[in-house]
Amino acid sequence: MKLGRKIETVPQAAIETLQAYSWPGNVRELENVIERAIILSQGPQLDLGEWLPKSNVSSSEMSIKTLEEHERAHILAVLDHTGWRVSGEKGAAKLLGLKPTTLEARMKKLGITRKAS
């Protein structure tokens, strides 16, 4: 598609941002991003705008959480959702598909304790 605009340079930061993005929409999403950037660019330099996530860290440098960290975060989220109710029909154990004693043991192992209100 011809937009009647001439982009002469693409900043290194824009290239790095485009490379760091996961592109869940594949090539069509990339095409749309470039087209939008061309339309929004004020001069001869490509401007991605502020809507595309910028990454100051390369994907290989991003911190990766351990399975235990993910499990802890998930249990905390479910406990928050249930108002810290562990057992019963509306308890976290039921939602997680665990016995209440199993959930309590996991909470102890992961250092999860209810904060004083």
C-alpha cells in the first residue's frame, strides 16, 4: 500500500523494539504496525509511537521465574480471590483441585501466610 510518505531512517531503538516483540499476530500484525508507524511519523524517520511495548532488556536477559515462584503467585491469587478461605465449597483448595491439607502443606512450603488485617 502506497501511503505517499518517504521514510529514510529507522532508529536502532525502533529496530530493537520490533525484534523484542513476540508478534502474536505474525506477519499481518507486523505489517499493520509498520503501516501505522509510517502514518504517524512526522518526518523522514520511522516513529513507532508509544503503543508498542518497549523492551530495554533483550529476551535472553529477561528474568525467568521458577515453577515454585509461579505456583506461589498462583496460590496467592486464588487465596485473594476466595478471601483467604482455604477449605469448603468456595475455598481455594476446591478451586485448585486439592485437598485442604495438601494446600496448607504447599502454603507452608512456599512461605505463604495470611497477613494480619
